[in-house]
Amino acid sequence: MLHFMHMSKIVIANWKMNPSSPVEARKIYTAIKKGAAKVKGVDTYVCPPFVFLPELAKIGTSRKVGLGVQDSFYEETGAFTGQVSPEMVAGYKAKIAIVGHSERRAMGEDNTLVGRKVRHVIEEGITAVLCVGESERTEEGDYYKFIREEIEVALAGVKRNDLKKLIVAYEPIWAIGKRAEEALNPEALYEMMLFIRKVLIERYGRAPALKVPILYGGSVKGSNAREFIEEGGVDGLLVGGASLKPEEFIEIVKSAA
């Protein structure tokens, strides 16, 4: 089995554009931090909206629970209204940056832009969580070609040595925000995980490619998290909606362990 060498599983909370107040953000993060700290064998990261990052950084991070961001720009500073760079968030303890999430791609980000962001994030010493995923599945299986292109273009400037700072998150767009029973089934996930691993091996060689964690995202709930890890063979999970409910999120973190 082509399994990832890293011992700990990884669970990332993507809060998207939630919650609506700093008070709530602090409350949710505090509860997650307390609960996740007790779970052995899982590294947990919370990615709040940028505006809450300084608040949560004050509450602090630990070896088990870290902070990240949901996007990142490809320049350090300059005339880029509304953008935030990896250099800026590094000062607030952000260790990971989600790049190329399907919701950003839907706003017009293409593979080349995503690639520039991945490269800049890694240069800054932050781990890039590269999101890939097809919007639909057809019988012909051309979604494999689509995923290969997303990976190859986004990693165009990424060298073998940079892979230590890379996580790939597979999130089939059609499965996002669905009920748990409509999410991707674990067998199909296992096949896709092997395919992503194969694309990485072809590009970087076996040993470095096996060290890159592959996560699954798309309607991850407390009820299905365990089978994605056990039968889907992934190294962790990228969690959307459920990450705003601390009890359910902690249940997901525990199932990953």
C-alpha cells in the first residue's frame, strides 16, 4: 500500500467566511484547542478569516493545535488592494495556507495563479495546502486528466526539496456541502488517493512523494470521518462546515486518530 510515512494524521478546519464576530471566533477556537490538545496522533490546524487571526494568535497555539489561513497572495507587499501575503500572516503564527480552494477557483483563480501562490507560500516557510478536485464525474474518467493538470501546473515551480512544505487536499467540488451519504465513497477516494500519489511519484520520485500528506475534504462529518481515513487511505481531512461546531469537529479529530 502506498502509504504516507508521516506518523500523525492531519485535520484542518476551514471556517470559510465564518463566524460573524471575534467573540464567537475566540469561543470556537478555544473549545477546539482544548479538545484537540487531548487527541494523540493528530495535528490540528484552524484556518479562520484573516481578520480573526491576530485574536486567535493571542489565545495561542501548541504542538498539537496550530493556525493557518484560507488563502495567500503571491507577492510580499505592494499595490494589491485587499490582498494578504504569507509574510504578514507568519507573524501571527500561521503555519499553513490553503491555496486554490474550489471556492477561490470559482471566483476566477486558475492553475497558474494557484501555482504562483503555492510557490510564494512555500518560499516563506509556510506549508501550502494545495486543493484539487473535479466539478463532476463522467463515465469516461476524464476527471483524472483534470486532476493531473491541476497538480502539475500548480507544482510547476515546486522543487523536490520544497515537498516538506506541501500538503495536497482532494476535494471533489460536487461533494462539498452535501449530506454525509452523498459524499464520495471511500473506495473511489482510495483510487483517487493512489492516482494523486502516482502523479507526485512521476514528478518527484518515490521517496519524497510518499512523504506528502494527502487529505480529503467534501462533506466530512463526525459520522463519516473514520471511513475516509481507514478505507479511503488518506492522511487526514479538510473540514468545512463541521469545523464551526467544536463538539462535532473534535469527534472528527478523534476519528482521524
